[in-house]
Amino acid sequence: MAVEFWRWKEYNWHDPEADPRAAEVLSVGIDVGSVSSQAVIMADGKLFAFSNMRTGSDSPESASKALAWALEDTGLTLEDLHYAVGTGYGRVNVPFAQKAITEIACHARGANFMYGPAVRTVLDMGGQDCKAIHCDEKGKVRAFLMNDKCAAGTGRGMEVMADLLSVPIEEVGEMSLDVDEEPPPVSSTCVVFAKSEASGLLRQGWPKNRVLASYCSAMAHRVCALLERIGIEESFAITGGIAKNSGVVSRIEKELGVEALKTETDSQIAGAAGAALFARALYLKSKSGN
């Protein structure tokens, strides 16, 4: 069986100390992205359980699988959940969601939850697009810019590069930093061009770490251009899978001269977390009659 170097770790989690049945509101957010899907369950606005897995070819099935995995070993079922919100690429295809909300709004709200109310600029580096978002102290979107013309500068582009170089995707970031000096970046406008350039550099005798440094540098420069167009307002946070790549993050920080906030929570669940918070608010609003 061929090794799939691009395949990142899928996993689920729940808080073993929490008693979800004591909660007034159990809300769920489902983020069905082009590359990954997450389900987040909150008990009265606190993180109780989540899952993070690969999106399949069928959005409704991906949503259902993500929720089932988040519910695993919690003692809860779908019927115990009070309200569900879908977000992401497949948000309108979440079969059990009462409402769909854009990923822009959900990532801003989720970043506010994960990084704190000081967050003003959010960079969401998703599977096939990047978004730069300005938000207020409550996580409400004030402005945003989006770049989705090509997978270059996104998670899918990084997966392509990991597979090309036969480097596990979790090791790409640290390996890219193991260079004596920063090489010139490869193409940042198209993942096909970047892959072709990287292949050429390998044939020229470049070591893998230097090629990865060149690609991570290109990714960082591409998203920094997006951020500079909207402007950086401190504090700054990064969401999405690429937030776990130290090679890209450190280069973004260096180019912008701004240090990104850190969190113990998985950066990939920000959208689903925001959706779960919206779900709680919508349920409470429906119960109040307002």
C-alpha cells in the first residue's frame, strides 16, 4: 500500500469531566470544508466535544460522519442536541442543521472564542481558499477579503507538495525551517506551477528542506499580500490547518512584523466552534420568542 504523505491525523475528543446532560443548551456546529470537516458540540457555550476528519465526496455524509464521531463515547445522540448550524463549503447540505451560516462569520466568532475578545484580524487558511477578516470584540465581522482562485497558498497546495517530496505533512513546517538561508520562493500564483518548479529544483539537486522552505515562503508571501490589502489590526490570529505549520506561520509573522496569538485548541475547529456558538444563540432566541 502506497504511503499517503499528505494525510494528516484525524481525531476526536470530548471532555471526560463534563456532564453534558446537566447543560441547558447542547449546541452543535458542523463545518463541511472542501478538504476537512469538523463537528463541535458545546454545552452551554463551553467546548464539550469535537471531531476533525477528511471531507468525503458527499457533503451530507461527511457532516453526518463528523457528528457521529464527535458524539462517540459521550453518551449523547443527535436527538439530545438542541440546535445545529452548518457552515463551510457544504453548509447547505448538512441534513440535520436548522440553519446555515457563512464560514466568514463562523471563523470570526470561533477565533473570538479560541483566542479571546482582543482578536481583531483573523487569517483563515483553509483547504482551498484563504480569508482575511476584521472583527470586533464580540467576534462580529466588520470587513473581509477572500482569495480562492487557486489552491496555492492553501492546505490542499501543501498536501500536494508533501506528497511530491514524500514528507509527512506534519513534518513539513519544521523541515522547512532547517535551512542556513532563505531560498527564493517558488510560484505563489498556481499550485501546478509551484509543483513544476519544485520538481525542477529537486532535479537540480536541491535538498527537500530547501524546496519546502521555498514553498512555505511562497505561501506566506501570498497570504501576507492578502492581509496587507485589508490591513493588520492587532491582535492577530490564524485559523485552519495551515496554522499548525510552523514554517508558514513563522514566515508570515516575520514578513508582517506581528506575532500570531497562540491557543491550546485545535485551530481547524474554529469554524465549527463559531457555528456551535451561533447555534446556541439561535436556540435561546427561539425559546425567548424574540
